[in-house]
Amino acid sequence: MKFENYFPIWNQLTADQKNRTQKGLITRKVEKGTLIHNGNMDCTGLLLVKSGQLRAYILSDEGREITIYRLFDRDMCLFSASCMMRSIQFDVTIEAEKDTEFWIIPTEIYKSIMEESAPVANYTNELMAARFSDVMWLIEQIMWKSLDKRVASFLLEESSIEESDKLKLTHEAIANHLGTHREVITRMLRYFQSEGMVKLSRGTVTILNKEKLEHLQNV
Amino acid sequence: MKFENYFPIWNQLTADQKNRTQKGLITRKVEKGTLIHNGNMDCTGLLLVKSGQLRAYILSDEGREITIYRLFDRDMCLFSASCMMRSIQFDVTIEAEKDTEFWIIPTEIYKSIMEESAPVANYTNELMAARFSDVMWLIEQIMWKSLDKRVASFLLEESSIEESDKLKLTHEAIANHLGTHREVITRMLRYFQSEGMVKLSRGTVTILNKEKLEHLQNV
């Protein structure tokens, strides 16, 4: 499958814009765990995921993390090209959560096309609005949901992504997704285990009772 | 002062677009405390503030609030027209924090111009990116800053907006800005008072020692 099949507004580009995009495109393949973009590095460019999974997160001064969104096949990442817009005044870090193949559209090329093309600018607007919705959802979670519900939701989400009840996840990794400390997650998972919802073993959380987790999430 | 002096890309509209905008414009003047838009109401339209102050916040199911951004003279609000973009999947409530004059650009008119105009679409992108930056800042505050620092920052911000050290603010109002409970704010302000940073009286917080508050904020 080619780039044009993944980029939803390809047909709305002019011949010249298609040409400029094709010429600038970079293809990359990275292993799970690779840091693709971090706030302090140069403006990487826009990322379009061909296959795999990326995680965008922010870091505190003390090194704490919280996931702000995840990207899957066909998703596009704007904030790895934050220099594209003067009003983007925050930094995200992006790492591969699985082996991932993606294209990079260099910032300058995308920016110049966006400035002249209403369809590209409107597409960019929709992308940003989708991420904005993710982040607003996150604020609601942090503000109004207790941590037990957030952990339950996260385990159910992971299980749905992995299509498995056996999740290879350290307590540290869960803490980094949810913006809390490992010790807090360990305590919560032990409570889940005592309630028969999960079974814990080294580096693995196995979901035993999905209904009970769903109930907890929705109470 | 006319609308065209407040709308920064007026000169980039075509004659027809200017005409459609002018014809649709609604001018409104509301008193402090007026609810201008709430998530469940219809798609109000884009708001451009002529003078005054608006607050955008979200509400929990239990009625708790947290301020996500504020708008001042010449600021434009997109999310009161959230039906404009399919990817905006959250609701904000907007109320006047002071007597406020503003224009409403009806959603359909703005949307149709944005779809055909690269400058308008790019301007909208910058607006959304600016709000996105506000919200990312908020997440960092909620996640990594303790409440004493957030209260100190809020009092200093208010003092700067009002150009006064005497702030007419109930503890309830501060709690609603910061997404916490009134009792928590009361306890914190009493601590600030015992440290000589503020003086409390009915409905008023007076800043006595700005340097100490700034120090607390930055520690």
C-alpha cells in the first residue's frame, strides 16, 4: 500500500502539491521502544502511521509521564511538527509502543501546502480537533474519575487493542500511562487481584473477570 | 470600533466573504454572570470579544467545574461553535466574568467561508492551537503542581487581570476555577493568611505579600 492510500485528502491536492509531497516523503521503520520525537529535538515533521502503534506523552521536570493520546494505523501526528504553528506552545514526546512503520512529511513541505490549500488546512483542523477531544477526555478522567476506574479503563482498552486478556505490562508502564507512581499502581492491582478481577505475574496482568472491571469502570 | 478592526484576517476575505460575514453578524451585550453557551444548547456560533471577559469551563456529572481558558478583548471562541467540526467531541460552557460585549458569527456562515478559504482555515488552526496550548498547560498544572502553587498562581493572575491587590472572589469561585472543593480552598487560604500572604474578608481576598506568593508559585 502506498502513501496516497493512507493520506485521506490525497485527491484534493494539485498535481504540483502531490509532487512536492512525494519528493519530500521519508519512510521509516522503527522497533518497539524507539523514541521518535521528543520535545527538545528539532521539528521532526508530520507522522503518518502505516502500521504499528505510537504513544504521545508529556513529561514533568521530575521525569513523570502521562499518555495524552495513541496513534494507530492511518493516524497522523501533528505535534511532532509543532514548529509548524506559532500557537503550539507545548512539547510532546512520541515513542513506538510496537514495531512501527510510518512516513514523515517534512514540516516545511506540509506547511507550505497547508498555507495555500483550504482542503489541507481544513483537514489539519479536523486532526487537531480530534486530538483536542482526546485531551479534553483526559482532563475529565484526571479531574472527576478516581484512579481505580482509570486503571480498570486502561486495562480494558489494552485488552481491546491487543485482542487478548493476557497483557504484557509492567506496573511502571501503567503508571507512566496514567501519570501516577508505580507503587500506587501496584497497590491498586493487588486490590484488583484480591477481588478476582486480574491475576498478576512478573511483567504480566491477566484479566480474569472483564464484566467486573467494566462494572467498576462505569459505576 | 467596528468588527473589521477586531477580526485579524478581515483583509484576507473576498468581497463576497466580507459581505456574507457582515450580513450574518449578531452583536450582543451581556451582564456579568450571564451563561452565553452551554454544552447542551445549540451551536451558538463563534464569539469575538469586543470588551469584557469570558470564562470557558467544563462540568462534571456532579456539577464540579474547572476553568479551561479565559477570553479577553479581541479573543475569539471556537468551541461555542463545536458543531462546526465533526471531530470536536466535547462540550464547554461559557459565561461572562464581567459585563461583556461581543459579536457572534453564525456557525454556518463561518464554516462555509472556512471551507473555501485557506487563510480562514489557517487562522482557525492557529486559534485551536492556542487553546490546545492552554489546555496542555492546564494538564501540566493538574498533574505536576500541588494545589498551593495553583492557588498562588491563580491569585497572581487575577491580580494582574484586575490590576488590583484586592480581589472580589468567593472561595467557591476559586474552587470552580481550579476544579476542587470550596472547603479545600478555604483551608488553603487560611494557611496563606497565617503566613501573611493574604488577608481574608467576606467575598474578598487581599494580597498582602506578592513576592511571597510568587516565590511559592515558582519553588
